[in-house]
Amino acid sequence: MADPMSASAFVKALRDEGLTVVEVGDWRSHNRNHKGPWGPVHGVMIHHTVTKGSANTVSICQHGHASLPGPLCHGVITKDGRVHLVGYGRANHAGLGDGDVLRAVIAEKELPTDNEADTDGNRHFYGFECENLGDGKDPWPAAQLEAIERTAAAICRHHGWDERSVIGHLEWQPGKVDPRGFTMPSMRDRVADRLHGKTPTNSKQEEDPMAGYSKAEIGDAVLYRDNIAAPEFAPDVKKNPKWSLSSYIRSIYNAVITIRDELRALRKAVDALAQKES
């Protein structure tokens, strides 16, 4: 159980970890505390924004939108690795999540699968939105991944938590996929290394474009959208110069059907000829 650190201690912890911190507007008093308590805090939650452009992203996270007022997090980690503080206190970032996950975070144990939404996460987590489209294609620059690592480590260091106090939104609330593009286990490994004074691993090696996608989504992408050059024998090559795997399967199927029909016709002709000669 931990009380949230003061706003001043928060800034100091981040800067002491080597981060570039940008203080945005009245962030120290910008919160949703009138909707409920903030604290005790038990962990750090990482999100992606599904937005493009740092200024636009920071503004949205600071002010929110019609259906969800800001702040939408405590800090925004932009692609250049800067941490923009937009609020402090209760923030609309975690929503309802799985109480079993919270208990695992508190105990610093392996996370169970999130299958319920029965616990107020805004009360118990520091939240950081990270500038990314979240489509699995938008890159995560090394500077941004390192900033996520340093931010999480700074908060864990202050509270005496280990890396298992750092989770992704997708591990908290059923149906969420963020952050997509790197895995939370890999980020926890980085945080653990930093907390233990080890040399951080190479950020570029940990980017995973498939992270956050289900097996069904990956299969669908390979089957229908992994375009490759059409073969020269393709009858519709001029209409469809790029083929997906499904195009090849369809072409093979059509060829097999054509061969089958031709064999049937040949068999009938042979049978007719044999009957005539007999």
C-alpha cells in the first residue's frame, strides 16, 4: 500500500532517472479527484494513444474529449522521448479492470488473464499515454521505448516496487490491446535491468510489430493482405498485379477444378470411343 507521491516528488523522480520532463499548463492541480479518491497506488499502467502528432496528442490527453474529460493520463510520452505532464491525481486512463490483476500487482506476482471489469483502476495506477497509432505498423523509436522504461523505473524506484508493478492496459481491462507494437514482458525486463543497475537492452531489438495482435488477426493479414507479386501465368495479372496468399490459393483451386473437368470430359470421350469400337 502506497500513497501517491507529491507532484514535486513526481517531477524529481522522473528527472533523476534522466528524463526530459515538460510541464504542461496547470498539470499539478488538473485531475478528476471530485469523482473519487486517488490512492493507494500500486503500479504503473502503459497505454498507446491512437493519435498522430505530438502537440495534438498532448492536447487530447490534457483536455480529453466530449465523452471522456481530461486528464486522460498523468504523462504523455512522445516519440522523441519527452514526458509531458498533463495531470496529477485521479485521471481517466485505466477505467474498470480485473481485481485479480490488481491483487497480483500488489503481491508482485505473475499476472492472471484479465477476464473481469470490476475494479476501479483510475484510483490505483499511475497512467502514461504513449504517442503511437497502435496499428502495429507505427514505429516505436528507441528514444520513446527508453523513456517508457525510465518512467516506469523512476516510479517503481520511488515506491520500492519491482518490475511486476508495471502493466499494460491490455493486461488490465478485457478487450484492450494497448500498448501494441512491443510486449509488456519485454518492457518489464528492461525496467528490471534498470532497477538493478544493469545495462539496458537494445530498444530496437525489442520492437515487435506483431505484439498485441491475436493469432486470428495475424492469419487474416497473411492470407488477405500480405501482397506479393502476381505470377506471370495469372490470367488477371494486369487487373491485379499484387497478389495475397489467398489469391494463390484461389488460383490453385481454380486450376485444380479445370483439370478435374478436363479429366472428366476425357474419360467420357474414352468411354464413348471404347463403346463404339466394341
